[in-house]
Amino acid sequence: MYTYSKEILPNGLRILYIQMPHIHSVVMAAYVGVGSRYEVEEKLGLSHLLEHMLFRGPRGFRSSFELLQTIDDIGGELDAYTSPEHSAILIQVHKKHCKQGLEILGDILLGGKFRHEDMETEKHIVQEEISQFMDNKGDYICIDDLSYNLMWKKGSMNAASFGDRKTIARISREDLEGHYSRFFVPENVVLCMSGNFDKEEASLWVRNIFENFQGKLDVEKPGLSTDQKAPRCIFKKVHSQMIHFKLCHKAYPYKHPNVLIMLLITDVLGGGISSRLLSNVRERLGLVYEITSYPTLFSDVGSIDIYTSTKRTNFGKTARAIMDEVHKLVEYGISPEELRKTEERVFSQMQLTMDSPLGMANWFGTEELMIRPEKPDTPEVQAEKVHNIRLEEVSRVVKDIFVPEKRNLVVVGAAGWWERRKVRRLLE
């Protein structure tokens, strides 16, 4: 089991303590409310480059090499990511290195030297990362960014959350410093410790490390475009034997009252190995190797997404097979037995989260950052709620989500004109 507690420092920094005394490790994570959603198109990639640069200029280290060597020497792991709405820095160490791990996290989070030579090196690295999502002609084909833009963005459909070569090249040191000072302030950061540690010691360490962390948040979250009256499509032509596509239905945001039902529906469609999409599109029809359904959740919007890839010759058949499963779900709902099995699977997955210090840090850290709950919605409470879901509730939510005016499709590959026309009709 675990114990949860929360502390707020005088400067506004929120610290979550999740004690799991039965394990050997500790995860220390900092969640920051910044991402591509807060960027203008001319400076896309700023948050992502900033995340990279934090490891180039940590306090107490002469270089990123020294930082990485220090983590390696104590058998720790270091990671970070940037999403459209938030960024995170994560460190996992053995419990005996807890204090040192926390000090390293403070060095990274509070560093920000932004040396010119480091910036030039890191820009090249980021551009190499972006190249993974480019076709032979240099067009950006990241299917997740394309679907995000199609559903929520007001600007270009081709905008890349990581930026492109032009936007990355024009980012200056002043841009990074300004972005850092606007968003890396105590009230916009949640620090989460999860694992085997002594809370009184940890609290003292946190106060010593972060007591001089200052700044005020003066940024409003930009709105997203949520209006939609008909199905939308993007077809990105890429010369390949395979066609990748993602079918998204606008649904609910993080911690919406219906989000548990949304998770259950997602699991019915393509969560488990016996789910409908795997059973029919893969096992029965043999059209794909892999197909999955998953939720995408932000603080104010969300979607149920289906992703797969198939041979060009099977594109139309696969799209029709997927839409057949969607239509059957809307028309007939799910059976009592299917509800029981899926409830148990979702229940078990939530319980298993409590075995992972990283899973617990992500659960409580992102919840605190996005919605600042008066009382956290714990995995065990959510797991019990799953068993109270009724068939009529599932049917109501299915009919609310899976309608043409909430449907969005992104296709990356060499789909022909006639195939595109047929698939557009399927969506309607």
C-alpha cells in the first residue's frame, strides 16, 4: 500500500509525497505547465528546445556529460518529455540515493544557463529528432500532431509541436530565457516524490533546495478550436507500401465525469488482446498486424483514438472494417458479459498502477497540475467506480461520442483518389 500527502511551500510550490515503503526505488518528478499549446507558430518548438536545454545548463555541473555520468554512477535513470500542455522531468534512483537524486532534479529545474554553444548543439539534436517524422520530400508527417491540429488547432494543419528547422533555427537565447522565466515559476510546477523515502527528511531537503525558487505566473491558457459540424480528414501523400491512419472521435477532457466510461469504451474497442478491433480486424479478417484504441486527455478536451497501419491494397477494407465496429458499438452497445470482463480488466490496470512509483507519480502529478483538485482522485477510488458503471450509461456515452460531427481522420500514405473518396463517405 501507499500513503499520500501534500505540502505547499510559502513560494507556492506544490509537493506531493507518495510513500511506498515496500519497494527499493524513488521517483522524483517535476511537472511544469508549459508546452506547444502556449507557443505561436513562428516559435513552435520553444518548449521542447527548453526541455533539452535544461540538461545542458544544470547548476553544480560543468556540462551535460558530467550530469549524465553522475546519474549513471548511482544506477539512476533520467528522462523528460514535452506534450502540448505540460512538460516533465523524471529521475528514478535507489532509495539510498534519494537526497542526491532530489538535488540533481533541483539543479536541472533551477539551472537555465542557456550558453550559446550549447544552444547550437542542442538545436542540431532537436532537428535530428524532427527528421524522424519527415518524408523523403521533407514534409512533416507525424500522425499525432496532424490529428491534434485537425481537431483542436486554429492555425496551420501542418504545424509541428516540436517545431521545424526554420522555427528552431530562429529561436534565440532571449526567447529561451523569456519562456523559462514565464513558465518555470513555483505555482506552475508540481514536484512529486513516489517510492521508499522518509517524508520528514524529504520535506527538509525540498525546502533547502527550492526555498529560493521565485516568480509569478502571468500566462493564460490559449483556447482551442472545438467547433465542428461534419467529419474532417487529412490525407498526407507518402510513397510507401503501408498506409498509416488514425481515426479520432472528440470525447471528454481529463477528469470529466464520463471519463471512466470513456476509458471502458476505449478498452472494449481496442484495449486488450481480445478486444473487438483486434478480434475482428486482425484475427478474423487478417487486415492488420497491429491495431489499438486509446484515450487522449487534456485539461479541457479529449478524444478516443484508433490507430493502425495496413498495406495500400487493404486500406479501404480496413477503414470499412473499423467503421463497421464503430457502427455496431453505437447500434447494439455492449453486452453484460462484455461489460463485466472489461470492468475487471480496467479495474486490474488501475490497481497495477499502485505497484509502480513512476505510474503513481504520473497519476497524482498530472492530476494536480491540470485540475488542482481539493482531494485527489486515487487509483483505488477510480478502480471501485469502474464496478459501478451501468450498461445504459455506456450506451448513452457511446451515442454521444461516435457521431459524424465529432469524427476526424488522418491518413499518411499513398491512398488513391478513389479510395479517399470512399473513405470520406464512410465517415459520414
